[in-house]
Amino acid sequence: MKNIFSNFDYSDFKKSTFPKPGSDEFDHEMKVFEYLPEDDSFVLEMDDITSRYKDLFENNKLEFPSKTVDKLVSDSRMIIKDLKNFHDRARPWNFISDKSSVNKLDSMETPSFPSGHSTQSELLSLFLSDYYPNLGSELKKLSSDISISRNLARAHYISDSVEGIKLGKSMYNFLKQS
């Protein structure tokens, strides 16, 4: 089956920049981690995106559109991986001296920029909101929680999450126009 994002132009996302080590912006992003709480249970709970969306649907006694969600997640992965490898940004935990605040997850093996969890959760929330408008606020909160959990895990800088959200919105807009 064809990748639904095969014609998606994401060249502008290759032009995106992020704060480089040694810059004031980078130092500010690192400083943020000092003020973020450590919440391992929340981080672990939010790591599996599809399960969180499935739980939301089950809690609302709705049939979960698993094929659609799986397709969106799977097909978006190619673009996310390409951008991560293109930018090749080191994860924040590489720069944190006290590694005890880092919740190292299997999903943290790729480069950092942009946040794939933020991208996919934003894409899913926007897409599913079109079909389940009564879940709109819960979907948006879930997307936000997933994105924030990546910062709490020290898996992503704030700029990674912001870029991921932008990418997710762009992918959603591409689907709407297709």
C-alpha cells in the first residue's frame, strides 16, 4: 500500500534550525530542564502513542480506528526519520551531567530534531478531531501531554517539540488538501 505522505513536500523543514551548543538559546533550553519535574510514570505512560489514543477511545466507549491510526503513524515515520537524520541533533540527555534525571526510553535512539512523538500526536489529534469533534479537547490535551512527556524525559528540547508540532500540523494540512 502506498505511503500517504509520499507526495508531501517537507523541504522547508530541512531548512529549519535549532539552537546549537554554546549559544545563548541552547543554554536557555538546557536551563529549562532544571525546572522540569521528574515524572517517570507519566513519561512511560505517554511513550506508546497508539495505546494512549486507543485508551481515550475506549474510555469514551467508541470504536478505535486502529487501521487509520496505524497507517498515519507508520507513514509519517519515514519523514520524521529523514528529518531527524538530516538534522542529526544530539539528544538533551547527552548534555546533562546528572543522568539520574533522564528516563532513557527505547524510543530515544534516533536524533532529537524534530520530536516524532510531538509530530505524530499532533497529526493524530487534528485528524481524529475532524471525525470525532466531540473528542476535540481531549485529543488536544492528549497531544500536549505526549509532547510534554518527551521534555520531562529529557528526550527532547522544547524547540524539538515545537518543530514536531509544526510538522504534525503541516502533515495534517497536506492530508486535508489531498
